[in-house]
Amino acid sequence: MKILENRSTSFKHVGNMTYVEFYEDNKMIGLIDYSKHSMYYIEDAIENFMTGILTKETIKRYNLGAIPDEKENENQEPNSTSYQDS
């Protein structure tokens, strides 16, 4: 599958919680809580986003909260390890 170059993710553990931040064109489009899911499920979600199967609309539907203003996020790179296809 082809990886979309303008997409990236950031995987985070906070206590017992597991989150994935989703970015498109270096702007965060959503934050989803995957705490109740397995690592396999999370890896599949990341791959689906990176290949275009998981859409922006779906990310926004499951988003935990408001996304910062686009001007705040402009030209910011994700600050954690990003998923990369090898």
C-alpha cells in the first residue's frame, strides 16, 4: 500500500492511557484514545490512516476534544516518534 507523504502520527502513553495523535500537512487533525484496544489494533489504525483508509472525517468523529486553531499548529512537526513504513 502507498503511504501518504502528508500524513503522520504520534503514539503516546500517559499512565495507563494510550493515545494516537493524527497529523495531516503538519497540522493535528485529531487525538484518539486507544486505551481499550490491543497494540495490533492501534498499529492497524495507524497504518490505515497513513494509507488513506482511515479518513479525516472518521478521526474527527472519534476525536477527544477540540483541535487547536490551525494558526497555532502551522508548520509544527509532531513531537514524538512518528510511524514510518520501512
